[in-house]
Amino acid sequence: MEYRQLGRSGLRVSVLTMGTMTFGGTGKFAVVGDTGVAEARRQVDRCLDAGVNLIDTADVYSGGLSEEIVGEVLEGRRDDVLIATKVRMAMGPGPNDAGLSRHHIVAGCEASLRRLRTDHIDLYQVHEWDGQTPLEETLEALDQLVRQGKVRYVGASNYAGWQLMKALGIADRTGTPRFVSQQIYYSLQARDAEYELIPAAVDQGLGVLVWSPLAGGLLSGRYRRDQRPPAGSRQLTDWNEPPVHDRERLYDTVEVLVSIGRDRGVSAARVALAYLLGRPAVTTLVVGARTEEQLADNLAAADLELTAEERARLDEASAQPLLYPYWHQAKTSGDRLSPADLTLLGRHL
């Protein structure tokens, strides 16, 4: 297992992170999975044996049950692994049971610590943007938790580029903790993150944790053109996370994944994961699975190296158009582009 520096922090994390959204399976999360304690323990054992050193969860997953299962499974070996969790989403019906106010962040952290059966969270991530709470208040609350030793590092998730840069600027101005990472959706199904979020990560020295790197299974090779979705599938139905805006491009990408996988004797899913591990700024992929077989296949992606020709085929099949102002910059600014700019524009020059 390879370990990469998480942004500019001194923390090293495995290139694959264990995702636990499937743990619990209550409420709206039942459609994702319903992994109980026994199966969760087997999956954690397999991940730790493979060298995974980071487990990612969130307070909102199954209403806290995912964190409870993680805490139970890790009891007695907490020091062997890093834990990342999140705060922001509604955890009750009250007017202060959601958001990134000082009240909700501090209360959310205390509740997560109890469920996780630990005295600290290694990476505490704001789960989503809160446009009604001043960023100064959010960052001061996170600073309080860091100073108390309850949180070691802080990160963001699902921020837009301008929101991320505003938060980093305020942190620098106020001396509050800077986000060391961002957790984002990024996959061959939708490379939107390459417009702003990946360049920002390169420019600002942020680590990138990728959630749903297989696009909720769309890149597994089971969804093919002119074929019915697999029985019991949630994708390409009323479930729209992630949304599919261009099915033809998705099917074209899957065909290339399947072709490369066939030539290499591996699954399409493994190829899709290996592709992301070679992208700029990507630190780790958050992988989860409903079965041990899926998990084992995902873990094997850490050892797969794609050739330049294979990457070019995948780039071509999944490429998204340059939006403004990027197409204009590609035409007129090629002589003075930074490494961050080149993550998006380099192949267009």
C-alpha cells in the first residue's frame, strides 16, 4: 500500500480509504447498504491487513449508526487507524441541529466522539457549505476543538472553488486552522472537479479525498449500452447521486474501461480507480463495498499502474468541454500558465 502526504500536513494516509456509508443501513441510507457489525468487522480487518490506515464516516450516515459501528469495531485497536468524520447535516428536528454554527459543530463533535468511542478525531470535515453562518464562526469553532485536542486536522467537503478559497483566506487572516484537505466527488463519469477544485488543491497544497470514485457503481462495468441495469440497482433509476447528464459519454467511458480491464485481466472498476490515483492532487480514494468480494477487488486497485496510452484512451472517452474562461485561456494564455492551470489546460495547448 502506498502512503501519501495529506496536503501540506505531516499526516500520511493510504491511497485507499475505507468508506462506511454502507454501515448501518437505516433510513435513506438503506438503499446504499446495510452492513452490520459482524460484516463491518470483517471488512475493516481486510482493509487493515491490506495497509489501509484511514476510515471515513459521517455523523449523518444512518443517523449516527455508522459511527457507532466504526467505534465498536475499532475498540481495542483505535491507535492502529486514523478516523475521519464530518459535521453539517441535520441530526435532529431542531433549528440548531444542522449547519456550521459554533453550537452545532461543538455539539456534533462531542456526539461523534461518544459514538466513535474515542477521545479525538484525526480529520474533522465540514460536510457541506453553510452560506448562512459566517466562515469566521465556523473556523473559530474548529480552532477551539483543535486546541482542546479533540480534533487533529480539519478539512472541507463539497465546497465550490470560491467557497474553498474564501475559507482558506479567512483562516490565513484570522490564524485559525487551515483546511488540509477537501473531500470531493470526482470520477471518470464526471470530471467537473478538474475545472476549479483540482487546480485549487494544487495551488493551495490541499489533499484530495475522492468520494464515490466509481460513480456509485456506474463505472463497475455492470452498466452497459443497450443492456438493462443490474437487478436491484439504484443507478439510472430515480436515484440521482451522482446525476448522469450524458449517458452516451458514460457508456463510451465504460466500454474503454471494460476493454482495458479485459486486456489487463482485471475488472473495469479496478481500472477506474487506478486512473484516479494517477490524477494531480489526488491523495486517497474513499472506497466502500456491499460485499467482501467487491472490497477485495477495490483494494487491489492500489497495485495497478496504467500506461500512458491507456490513460489517453480514458481521457478521450470521458473528456468534458472547456467552459469559459478556460477555453479562452487555452487560446490566449498558454505562455504563462501555472502548474495548477496546467492540470486542466495542459492537454489543450
